[in-house]
Amino acid sequence: MSNPVCPFCQDVHDYDESNMCPAYGYEIPVDYLEKYSKNPPLWLVTVGYSQHGKTCFLSALTMMLENLNSVWPTTYFPLDQNTRDQIRQMRIEMAEGSQPKPTQLKEIPQPLLLHMYDIPDVGSKSLIVYDSAGEAFDQILDDEDAKNLSALREVNNIWFLISLKDLEKDKSRRLFDLFNIYVDGMKRLMKGASLEGRNLIVVYTKADKLGDRLPADIKNYLYNDPFQDLTNEHSPRNTDAMRTVTVKDYFDKMKTISKGLEEYTKTDIPTGGAFINLARRSGMGIYFTAMSALGADPDPYDNSLPTDAKRIRVLDPLLWALFLDQPIERTPINLILDGSLESQNLYSNYDIKSIASELGSLGKLTSYYMGRTKPIALPGQSPPLYKPKHLRPRLLGPILEKVDQNVPQIVISTGVIYDLADFSQREWGEQIFIIYVGVEEEPQSWPNNIVIRENETDIEVANKELRRFIKRVHQNI
Amino acid sequence: MVNIITDRTGFPLLYVGAIDAYVHWIPITKVQFEYFICDNPSTHFDEGWYQEVLALNPRLSYTRLASRHRRSRTVNYWELFLTGINPEEIHLFCEWNEATTGKEFWIPTELDWRQLYQFLTEQESILDIEELFNNAGVSARALSVLKAADNASKSLGKRNMPRSLAHQMLMSQGVMEWVACEEGRNDWGGMGNPDSNFQSIMRSPDGPTDNPRDPGGRRLRHYGFRLIVPAG
């Protein structure tokens, strides 16, 4: 059974101790933890410029999910107070006909957390939905900016929301630019990790504004959404007709429309072809939908919405994410720490947390002490940053014999490793990186190693070397 | 036909009909004991313990052993073996082996050891241990250690003189090996003889049992061990 990944910081913690996220201080819902294996997480994040309809879409989708039980045996359950508060706000806005406010840029974005039960042909899931602020994408200058997008790290399927109408009005921007910003943000966030295997679900929002510009078959598809009245409280909903729609048939039609929209993007959208090519060259899957969260423009006098908004193909992005969902197997890395008497210096005087964080961003970390075969932290969990109660001799062999030999082994040592010479064969030389700390020069010869003498500068250099080393090892697998 | 089993660390034991038991091919090596130390995070076999043992008999990597010759004689090969250990500590290693193999591991008695030595002295050495051990499921790392030890024992004999199996298994010019005494002053004694460059003792391997004064007390740098597994 896999260990629950925290929905907030995306690390694995020791939940026996506490269900607070130690990084962000949010309480992880008990239901999320207890039902983790039955309701595996589906990570979702909206990516797009300001005012392109991300929040509106999420609001409409949430209202659709609330009503889905009328037609499918699907129920949903908000998992925490933040989600309940947001849903309440959405209901108020829907009742009043007001538009959702734009998402504010927050250093620590807090997702919607929902359990979805019995989705036809899919099963049950925990939805973890991040609505990123448009400003986060307007310009990413440095690593600090990328932190606002930390939700992207675990997300396999990204909702790429674009209002083609708004893009057209903005002469300075192109579809290609948003993808570049996303890739740049991911590079800063993931530091060398590949985008391969992730999926871009391109969602053309405000499709009602595109009118005759869309090909006829796509227009027909949009206007004939069987679920468009699902959230109406005042008009007839015709749920009997909705119940005749099977998920499989609906999804088959979605795939056909995706191909049509891809063709439309290549031929009719500036830089559309380049955007598609670049995504595919990065190893990403790319799929297309179009939708309208509100079905019409707001009233020009008071900017309010018609109270019975039509939700045009609002379910499509979610269905794409559900069907494409495959867990990302983060590439494993082993961190083997010194647990000898001399290691006190290591934990007291050097920023090992920085190295562990760096490694955690590059892959799924499992930590050991030298001289002990059992791991000291769960895969994905942060390692302890103190010497062990029972000091261990610096021995690697029994650990190396047990682990996968294709996984990079990062060793941090304060002195001679007794059995290092036993692994002097070339293959091991390419898998083991040794960081010597608290010594003037390397006590033993090894092809991949670095000596940390000065704390800050040398650790920065060590982190860069680690990124290169791990990339090299992963490329050789 | 040669009958081989392996211990928990993947090192081989050879069946010897003379005592109806399997016996470790060579004295227990540091590599083997390290598996036990790493699997057993007790307060006893900690870093301090291992430093004390290595101070008496340092560790030499088997990868370096082959290259260390002086006048065609492998030097310091005894640094492969775990010595400076006392019988109570050996028992814990036996229990650890038994936990997953389901077999009983014993320290041989002085009679066992003598019978083994006399029998194996009359057997010819095995020419290709790699083939023998590959077919028996011996681990790759164990095989590397065994080949290094085998080269060392080859270098000790007289040129053009065939080695006996006892010699190949380093029952002479290996280490002093703990045995359980059947009668006498102590419960524990020693058989075998170490290389004179390691510890100079004038004795033949199967001579009268050596009787250390205090087996559980001061660590004896030239004392190691091998184990037997009764076949029944």
C-alpha cells in the first residue's frame, strides 16, 4: 500500500505523529489519509493568463459535480473547511448571478479537496484541485516566482486554459508564450526533471464568444451538450435524457472533437502549430476541449450573469483528466547519510536540509544511515537531520546489495568509508556520488565526489553537481 | 559430488561426511559480519565495537588483495577475516543466520575441527571454485571474496606442489579459529594456525587445543571463526 502524499506540500510525512503539513501548516483531512488507497489522488491545476476564465471554470465545474448525482451514481464530498467555504461562495455567486472573483496570488496556494465516489468507468478519486493565479503566469522571473506554482510538481494532467477571444485582443501574447512560461516554471520547480509523460489538456474557454469561427461539427458539439442545464434550479433540466448518456460514448465523442480542435489550432491560431510541436517534442500528450462556463456574456449593465447559466461542455476537462490519469512514478534516489560519531559535525554545522530538498525535487528520496540496511525514512519522506541514537560504522555494502543498482546513490560522509573499495568497479563509480563534509580533502579516491568545506557556497556547488549527476544516471537507465 | 549450501550472507558451506555437517569454506570474513552489523542496530555491534575490532586487524578490500603481492606471495590476506571476536558475540551471529535460513549454525567442537582437518588434508583442492560456487547460488560479492582468498592460499603453498582442500580452505595459515572445548579448563579454545606474519605461533593446525586465559575478556587479534551446520 503506498504512503499518502500530502496534498499541500506533496511530500510524504509521518502521519502517526500528526496530520498537519509541516511545510505549510494546513491540516490534512483524516478522510483523505484513511481512504488514500481506495480514493487515489487526482492532481489537477489550472494554468493560464489572468481573466482567461480559470476560476469561472472551476466554479462551474464544482457546481456540475454537486448536481452530477442526478444523472450518474456519483457523489462528492468536500474534505476540509477551506473547500466547504469555497463551495458555499460558489453557490452564493450562482444564486446571485455574480461572477467569481479572480484568484489572488498566494505564496501557499490551498487546493480544493474533494472525494468523488463511483465515477462511471473510473471509480473513486480524491480530487486535489489547484486554481493558480493568472499573475503567476504573467511573468516568471526567478525561482521565487516558480514557488507559486509548486502545485505543478505532482500534476500529471494540466488544464491549460486559454480564452482565444481574449488572446486575440492582446497583441503581445501568443499561445506559444504561455506554454514557454509553463515549461520555464516547471524547469525551475523540477530542476532537470522531464515533462515526459505529462498531459496538456488545452481548454478553450468562453467558447460561446467564438461563434462561427469554430468548425461546424465542433459548434454542434458545443450547442448539444446533454448536461448544459444540469445546474439550473429554475428551468427544466431533462435529467431523463441526461441519464441515457454513457460515459464511454461521451468520451469517444470527446476524442473526435479533440482531433478537430487540434487541426483548428494548427490552421487558425497564430503559433498554434509551433505550440503543439513543442509540447509533443517535450514528450507530453496534448488534448483539446472547448467549453463555456457561463454559456453567455454577463449583463452589460450590472455585469451579473443570467441566473440559469448554461454550462457548455464543462465536464470535458475533468473527464480527460480522469481517463488520462496515470500516477507519475517519480524517479527514485537513495540518500545514504553518515551515522558515525564524527557525523555530529555534519548535522550541527552544515545545511544538509538544502541538499535533501534539492534531491527531493529531483526524485523520490529514500534515506539510509551508512551501516544500517533498513531505511530511516519512508520513500518520499524527508530524512532526519541528526545522528542516530546508536552510532553506525561507515559501511555501504549491505545497503548497496539490497537496493536497485540503477538508482543514483548519494552518500554524505565525514570520513573514510570502510568498504568503499569493494565497489570500485566502473559501474558503481557511475552510480554513487559522495559528498565529503568537514574534511580538507577527499579521504578516499572516487570518480564522482565533492568536498564541502565552506557551508553556503560549497553546498550550492554540490547541489549543481548533484543535478548533473542524477540527470546523467537517469539518462543511462 | 560436492554438496554446497549458503548462509544468510550468500557465502558457501561445504558438506563434509566425516562430521556429517556443512562447514564454511573459509573463516568468516569481515564482509559477512558487516551484513550482520548493518541488519542488527544494537547498542553492542555499533561503530565503537567495529572500530575496536578493526584496530586489531584492519579491513582490506578483496578488490585490493589480488594486487598486493611481494615475491608472488599475497600479503595481509588475513585482513579479509573477522578476528578479535569472542564466542558470545559469535553466538549472536549464529542466531542471526538461523533466523532466516532455518538451519542451526554452531561453533565446531575441537573434535569436529580435528576430524575436519584430517579429512580435508587428504582431499585435493578444487581447481575451479567459480564454477563450483556459481552453480550453488553463492552471491556475486561472496564469489569475489572467495576468489581473492583462493588466490591468497595458492600463493602460500610451495610451487608445483598440489594443495589439499584443508589448505585451500585456509585451515592452516588462516586464523586461529574458536572451537567449543569438550573438556578442560575453558569452554572455548582455538584450533588452526595463523600466518606467521599475522601472529607468530609455533603450532600445527590440529595440534593441542589452544587455551586462551579469558575467552570472553580481552580481544584476541588472531582469533576468528568458521561455523558448521549439522546435516541431520
